[in-house]
Amino acid sequence: MGVRVTGQEKLIAELEKRFGKAAMQRISDKALKAGAEVFVKELKAQVRTFSDGKGQSKGHTYDEITISEPFTQAGARTIKVHWRGPHGRYRIIHLNEWGTVKNPRPRGKGKIALALRNAENAYREAIKKAIREGI
């Protein structure tokens, strides 16, 4: 069973008419940041679970989780959660998420996807709350 939502374009046009494009962008940026914070909190909780347990893990994967500033991509406001820092975890995080031929099931396998699923409802609520506060 599917749901069809109509009138989104009219609603967005009406809101932009009332508040202005700049104000709507500011509200959406605030909502994106709030939603990203919720997701990063869950992602960090998941990343903590795949330490090696031998004291070898230094926590660089955890420390380098970064939230970008909101930007426009393909006509939509977007925010990026990524790994950035001096230890270059962005190069190997996909190995923890997907595994390798020699290590097909690492401790971190699927943790990013799990964080996405776990944070989905809280993310939506954070977005709704930020938009309501802005309007």
C-alpha cells in the first residue's frame, strides 16, 4: 500500500513567500545540523562497539567523525557526515563496513547501516522540532 503526498511544491512556495528564501534556508540548515547531531551520536555509539579489545584501538575512527556545513547539491540542501582528520580514517572506514576478502566479517561490519536504521526516527523528530522552532 502506497501513500501519495500532493501539494509539497505549493507548501514550499507559500513558506518561502511568507518567510523569504534566506530565512527558509536558515531554518532548513538548522534542522539539518540538528538531525546530523542525532545521527552522529548514534554513529559514535556504534563505532565504539568495534574496538579490537586488545588495547590496540586508538579511537581514531571515533574521533574523526565530522559534520560538514550545509551546502546545496542538485538543488537540495545537504549536510555530509564523514571522516576527516590527521589519521586518514576515511581511507579505511569502508573496510570496517563491508569487510575484505581476507576478513569478510570484521567487528565493524554493517555498523554504519545499523546507525542509520537506529537513528532514523530520532533524526526525523529532530528535523521536525527544528523546523517547528524556526517557523
